[in-house]
Amino acid sequence: MRAFASTVALWGLTLVASAAKCSAESCPVANTSIIAHDGTPVGTEEVHDGVNLYITGEKSDTAVLYLTDVFGIQLAQNKLLADSFGRAGFLTVAPDMFNGTPAPGDINVPGFNTTAFVNAHGPNVTDPIVATAIKYLRETVGVKKIAVTGYCFGGRYAFRFVAPGKGADVAFAAHPSLLTDDEILAIAGPASVAAAETDSAMPPERRHQIEALLLNTTLPYSVALYSGTSHGFGVRANVSDPEQKYGKESAFFDAVRWFTTWA
Ligand SMILES: *[C@@H]1O[C@H](CO)[C@@H](O)[C@H](O)[C@H]1NC(C)=O
Ligand SMILES: *[C@@H]1O[C@H](CO)[C@@H](O)[C@H](O)[C@H]1NC(C)=O
Ligand SMILES: *[C@@H]1O[C@H](CO)[C@@H](O)[C@H](O)[C@H]1NC(C)=O
Ligand SMILES: *[C@@H]1O[C@H](CO)[C@@H](O)[C@H](O)[C@H]1NC(C)=O
Ligand SMILES: *[C@@H]1O[C@H](CO)[C@@H](O)[C@H](O)[C@H]1NC(C)=O
């Protein structure tokens, strides 16, 4: 009975007006058909100011800036999730965060030095790439608002770019890694976090600290934890597993509702 009631409530809540293509009646944000877990990406790549941008969706007042995990826009699942934001009504742009050289498919492959990779892609290198994507959206496209979504490596930059004057208005991050206390306390817009049950980069103690820091920002915030998930689930869930599929899809809908509500 309780489960039934909350399902009804969920559908009621998700019948919100979304940007651009969706109207309240025609495109409830919990329509799982808009999420592609596999298949062929539908966007295009264009170079602007020396940065390769994956661009998908039609022009909208609020754009989504999609910041990838270490696998970059080269990973099909990143392009496909960006496309899903496109189908949710947002022009979506994902910069090539690693300038053509993301981490290999499996970061545990012998010979891949994760420390060296992270050191080579610090904020001094990554901030200018994200800033170029923001400049493209603000000046070339002329969007009014930017909603930033980030995954793992990119989650930290979602926080960095919702700081004052950095260009984003609202942020969502799934299983962010390397995120510092200062970066959380510096935000100037609402922030939402999707957390995995198993995540060495964000174990329960760190999650609780992040909650306390978000509370101290006095801005709207949200932290959601999904059972049966592990680090990376927001993009690379095993969707044959019902818990992981639920986690990935719900994290996506959380982001869409967060952006529709606060951007
Ligand atoms: C769900 O999304 C699909 C794909 O965008 C669309 O064809 C369909 O009409 C949507 N269904 C509803 C009920 O909005
Ligand atoms: C990995 O890179 C770090 C930083 O460059 C270096 O200190 C370390 O020795 C490297 N580890 C291996 C196994 O090469
Ligand atoms: C970025 O900072 C790292 C660590 O401080 C440094 O090794 C690297 O040379 C810097 N890169 C650029 C492009 O400034
Ligand atoms: C939040 O603010 C309170 C009151 O200033 C402070 O005592 C607490 O340490 C802060 N928490 C964090 C995690 O910064
Ligand atoms: C994905 O999940 C299914 C269902 O739980 C399981 O049978 C399969 O082994 C999983 N695949 C991988 C690669 O873990």
C-alpha cells in the first residue's frame, strides 16, 4: 500500500513543465523512454576555441553543461546520457575534458597510472576547458541559464562552476570524486548529489560531511543514496541489474527535476 501511494505521488510530482520540447502533459520527466542506455549517439562534435564539444538537443533557454567522468566524451554512455538530457528538453554540451586522451576503458588495466592521470588533469588544466564550454553556451548560443551536471571526475567541476561568477546557475553531481570542502562551501546555486552505496571515493563518512557542508551553504540542496549501486552508476550502471537501472534512471530524473525547478 505504501509503495503504491508513493508511486502515485511520484507520478504526480513529475508532471512538471520542462524546458523546450516537453509540455507538462506530453513529457513527464519520469518517462524512461527518453533515456538511452545503448544505441547510437545522436549529437555532433564541433571544435570551439580549441575545445572539442559534444552537442546534442535543441536550443533551450536553460542549457545543460555535461561534465564527464575520466572516460570522457569518447565513452558512448556519456554521449548517450547527454542525448537523454537533450530529449528532456535541454540543449546539452559536453566538452572533451581530456583533449582526446581520456582514461582507458578500464582504469584497472595494468600500466595505467591513475595518480599521474589525475595530476595531469588538475583544475589548472580542466577549468579552462569547462570555461570554454560555458563561453560557447553564453556568448555563441546565447542561453539564459546553465545547469551543470557532472559525473565522478566531472562532479567536482560541477561544484567549481556553480561558484560565484563561474557561469553555472545550478548543479548536479553523481558520485563526485576529489571534491573539497572549500569547493562545496563556495557554491552560489542549488546543488544536488546522487551517491552510490559502494564508493571508495565517497564513503558514508564523506557523504555525511558533504551533507553537513551543503546544509551550511544555506542554499537548496539534495543528497540521494541508491541501494545496490557503486561508483560510476550514474553513467555506467549495469542496467540488467534492476537496482542499478533504477539508480541510474532516478539520478537522471533527479537532475532533470533539479534543473527544471531551480534554473
Ligand atoms: C516518452 O518519451 C518518448 C521518447 O521521447 C516519446 O515518444 C513518448 O511520447 C513519451 N511518452 C509520454 C507519455 O510522454
Ligand atoms: C604514478 O605516477 C605518480 C605521479 O606521477 C608517480 O609518483 C608514481 O611513481 C607512478 N607509479 C607508477 C607505478 O609508475
Ligand atoms: C598544472 O599543475 C600541475 C601541478 O601543480 C603542474 O605539474 C602542471 O605543469 C600544470 N599544468 C599547466 C598546463 O599549467
Ligand atoms: C557548519 O556551520 C556550523 C556553524 O557555523 C559549524 O559549527 C559547523 O562546523 C559547520 N559544518 C561544516 C561541515 O562545515
Ligand atoms: C549485470 O547484472 C546482471 C543481473 O544482475 C548479471 O547477471 C550480470 O553478470 C551483470 N554483468 C556484469 C558485467 O557485472
